[in-house]
Amino acid sequence: MSTGQKNPVNQKRLTNIAVVRHKSHGLKFEVACYRNTVLAWRSGVEKNLDDVLQSTAVYTNVSKACDLRGAAVHASC
């Protein structure tokens, strides 16, 4: 019987990312972005936000993939 390593299939690995953090009303937000395009977005060179963001989810912790719940997002506005 094979004792090979099993890799989880349902996890999306975020590679080559830059984590952009924002703090508002006591809540911390994190967004996973492509590393080189963050500065291009801030300087106005990059116009399409979909090319900058690696994931459309907003996280409380990107490295642990803890996504932010909808009620917390609306409470921070």
C-alpha cells in the first residue's frame, strides 16, 4: 500500500502576492494583489482593478485564508 503524501484539492494557493492591508473603524482588512501591479495601480498606470487583484475576496488574514464576513464589511462603512 502506498503511503504517499496527499495534497488538499480544495485549497487555492496564493503565490507571488503582495498583501495590501487597510484598517477602518477598528477592523483590519487584507486583499491579495499581484506584487508588481500594486505600485502601478497607485501611480495610475494600471487602470483595470481585475489585473491587480489576485482574489476578489476580502480577508482578515490572507495567509490563513480567513475571509471577512459580510456583516463585518457593512458594519465598517
